[in-house]
Amino acid sequence: MTTKMKRILLLLGVLVALSASYCFAQEGVIDYEVKINMHRNLPPGEEGMKAMIPEFRTQKLQLFFNQEASLYKPAEEDDDEEINGGGGVQIRMRQPMSEVYTEPAQQRIVELREFFDKKYLIEDTLRMRPWKLGTETKTIAGYACRNATFASEDGKEKLLVWYTDKIRPSLGPDRFASLPGTVLEVDTNDGERIITAKTVTLRALKKAELKVPSGGTKMTSAAFRKMVDEQIRKMGGSNGRVIIRN
């Protein structure tokens, strides 16, 4: 093999390596729409509320990401929602503030959660669900996706997700960052909550767009969940703030 040929092959090898690394050397932002079935979330005995609130509520959230980390939080324009409940009653619905920061390689997750106007900082280990990878495909936000499913042993959680291998592995909204690709859609319990990517924008991030959440009372994930469950039982409602006024 001539010296010239060796140089050509070496150059080709470098280009291939750069091309392969570029597939996952991306950063940007994904805009998601979250659709929540409000009627299915009503506690037992409160079915009469169905006439006062819409069946579905939508929210806008964004996922900022680079090669190592991601931050999932509400979009700035996602404001409180006021609904005419009939009879002159106005219902103001406000989703508690939430930020979820993940570092999959470190199995690290940091959450800033709001509950009854108080903020809590929760640092935990990223949960790795035993996903069952499927073979079905569909296109979401311009990306070809494959499906994966999960069902908890107690039957309380059933998940159907769609992910693509064209952006970055171990990336997704909320805590869904343990699949071999980027999660672009999550269906919880057959339509109870559906998270769908609307746009994917690959661009350089601004300095303040991706940072570890801070502030709030530090608490373990188990302690926070226990506190929320106890309050929900006492109030007989959800952890989203619902304010009814005449």
C-alpha cells in the first residue's frame, strides 16, 4: 500500500469517527405538550366536579439538553388557567412549579418541586425501569421512533413510550431518561397523561438554560412522596392547586 493510499484511508477513518461522534454531540431544546385527563384524576366521590372542569388540560414544557445533562421545566408562557365552572364560578388552575435535572452517566437526578407554595429540593438516583423494547414505529416531530412498554407489578402504572435513536441516548422528559434514545412521547395509563414532543431544535444553549436546580428545603424522594400522599389524603384532591372563587 502506497503512502498516499495510507493517508487517504487515515483521513477517511477520521471523517467517519467525527461523523459518528456528531450523531450524539448535539445540544438543543425539545418543546413538549402535556395533556392531562382531569376527570380521571378526580378522587372518589367527587364525580360531580366533572361538570365544572374540562376533561383535559394541556401544558407546555421544555427539555434543554447537551451531551451530559438535561433540564426539564415549564415553558415561560405556560400561565395559570381560568375556567368558567358555570353559575358565575371561576376556577383557577395552577400547576405546581417543577424542574427535573438529570445526568444519566452519573445516575443522578435533581428535582425542584413546589407543593402548597413551598419549594423542595430532591436529589436521587435515576431509576432504571425494566423496559420491554418493541418493534412498532411511528414519526413524532419529524423523527422516526420505536416503542417500549413498562407495567408495574401492582398494576398502578402502565407506560407506552416512543423514542428515537437520532438525537441522544438516555434523554427524555421528566424522569424518562433510561432508554437507548430520546423519548419523544409518553402515554401513562392509556391516556391519563400524554407527553408529546412538538418541536426539536438543535442549537447551542445559552449559559442559563441548563443548570442544576437550587433552593428549597432539601428532602429525600421517599420523604417527599410520603408528605404529598398524606396531604392528598387529608385534602381529598390532587397536588395541583385549584382555586375556586365567585
